[in-house]
Amino acid sequence: FCFQRHTVILFQVCLGAEAEDKFHMVEVEGLTYDGKTTKVPLAVLKPSVLPSVSHLGGFEITPPVTFRLQSGSGPVYISGQHFINSDEDDDEYVFIFIYLFI
């Protein structure tokens, strides 16, 4: 039996050029260490003040996760990486670049 660890690391959240000049809040929903569902604001953006956040400090989440535009109309783009690691070989990773549009 091979156990795989999945990790999503986020790099940047940014508004599209056509986003209205109002607040756009992106939240992420995932599981806590004890398996309970939790929702956390990921970014609150406004084109005239803060159109993007690119230093998320290696924000890591364990899938499955849901990204939701809680307020505003977007568009919002999210970029990051999905890492898959097998417990049989800690030196072998699969890297998948992710680009989401909400």
C-alpha cells in the first residue's frame, strides 16, 4: 500500500484587469488537522488599492480545498503548485502548476 501526500502551495492571487473598483474577497475552505471543515479569508483585493497579493509566505493547504469568491464579482486569478509525494520515496515528487480562475 502506497500512501501519497498532497500539498497545494499558493503563490499569487490577483484581480483581472476588468474587475470593478470594489472589494473582492477570496476564501479557501478545507479541512483542519482533526478533519473538521474550516473557511479562511485568503485575500481581500481592490484594484485601486491592492490589485494582487504575491507574497503568501508559502501558504500551504492539504487537498481537497475549495476556493470561493465571497464578495465582489472578479475575475480573480490564483496561481500555485500541487505537490504529490509518495511515502515510499521521499525524494520523488510530482509537481503540477495550477492556475485557477474564479
